[in-house]
Amino acid sequence: MNGIRSITVFVRAATLGSLRGAAIDQGISPQAASHAVMQLEKTLGVRLFHRTTRRLSLTEEGQQLLESVQPALTMLSCALDDVRRSKEEVSGALRVSAPRAFGLPVLWRYFEAFQQRYPNVQLDVQFDDHFTDLVTDRAEVGFRGGPRPSGGSIARRLAPIQLIVCASPEYIARHGAPRSIDELVQHRCTGYRRANTGKLAQWQFRVGDEIVYRDVPAAICVNDTEMETQAVLSGLGIGQLGSFNAATHIRSGRLIALLTEHVTEYGMIYIYYRHRTEQPLRVKTFIDFMVEHMAGNRDFFLDPDELGAAPSLASPSRAG
């Protein structure tokens, strides 16, 4: 029997004045209770009880031990109760990690809605463009875009990420639209510099059954996808944007999808976590909430018929 259990049996025996009573209280046999106290006495090298056939009373050392351990046991009991309640109440701190690119355009509206519904959960959100190891970073839930997360975590698909070439109507009115991938070099284009490598991201296109990559010169380059989207919306150039940034603007007419026959997918938006069982209720509730609101959500991608219905722009392409 471990030390904490032995001390607990000792405290209950001292409180109830009986080893048999302590045994019943702890759900063990009287022999096990007696053995636990004797082992504790042997470990400490002192006698804790005066024993007679009728009565159990504390020695001076036993009284000293009782007064010392009772506050600690009370704190331990409260801590264990708090952990048990985490399986029963949606409350407590919840650490979440996600790429910066998903912050405002994808996740924040749902974080706000979750917080309003469950105000007793304290969200601790870390936006980081590096892949988060949940164990190392002590995060309970993570989000990732691209390939499926590895490392033993459980990952659930939320929405596809399409890479869509698009421009504002104002840009097209001034400069025309490219009719092929090769004509992009004749236009002002935006670029995204990857935060984890510092390199300018290549544009990628589906050509037949293959994915091809192109280095497209950037007239304006940023390391933030939200700012790149804003640059395209402002008419500063043509950009290849993630569908989670572009889909809503394309539907509203603020952006026009170009070269739609070459749209490709860059993996998925995933939510991932460590354990499917023995999760605190706040973690399980948060995962279920995000899956309910995001899985298959068309705010973040275009259907094939929408891509096929994109306007065919035959205006001459010319340099900006």
C-alpha cells in the first residue's frame, strides 16, 4: 500500500478511533488497515497508536503527525475533486494552438461564440506558424493547414484548402486578366514569404493530372496571408490565395477567380488532439463545437460548380 493511502488510513483511524471503522470507511479489510498503519510506523520508526483490545489512542508522535498531515490531505482531496469535476463541468483553462493565417479569417468567430456559450472556460490561444507539438507545448488542441498532422495525434478533417488565383475587378479593369499560367509574369502579382523558412512560396497549379510549381515574381511581398488578401482586394496585384481567405470575397464579387481550371488543393484544415478518451469535458466540448461549426463549412472553399461558373475573362493581358 502506498504512502498516501497509509497516511489516509492512519488519519481516518485517528479520527474514528478505530482501525475497523477506518477499514470500512476506506473500503478495505481490517487486516489491510492494520497492516497499513504498521507499515507507516515501521517507515517512520515510531509508534503512532496506543492499542488495547477496547481502545485506540494516539501517541504523542501520532498526534504530531495527525496535526501535520490533515491540512495537506484536505488540499489533496480538494485537488482530486477539482480534477473529477473537470469531467463533469465545462470549465477551466484550455490551451489552443493555431497558425496565424487561420486567426481572423477562420477561427476567431468560433472562438468568440464558444467563449460566449461557455464563459467558465479560459481560452489560452497561441498563434504560431510553426507546427505545434501538443506534448512539448502543453497545448490540448491544435489546428493545422496542409498535410495531415503526424506524431501520434488524432486529426479530424474540417475543410479543404484550395489555392485560387484571383484579382479585384478594379485590377482587371485597369490591367486585364491572364489567360494562361505563362501570362502571369506580365502582371503585378503578390507574394507570400513563409514565416518558418523565410522563402517566397511558389505558386502551384493543376495541369492535367499533375501539380506544377512556378516561381512568380512578386510586386509586393508579405509574410501574412491576411495582408496578402488585403493587397489583392485593394487592386495592388493578382494573388494566389487560400480558399479560407478568398471564398467569401469571390462570392460577394469583391474578388474574381482566375485560371480556375488550374485550381489545386493544398491539403486540409485539421483539428488535432492527443487523446480520444479521458479528456476533460472542456476539451471534448471545444472539439465537438469546432467540428460542428467548421466541418464542411462552405465559407472556406468553393464547390466545383462555383469554380466552373467563374467568368471567362478574355480581355487582353498587359503588364502593370
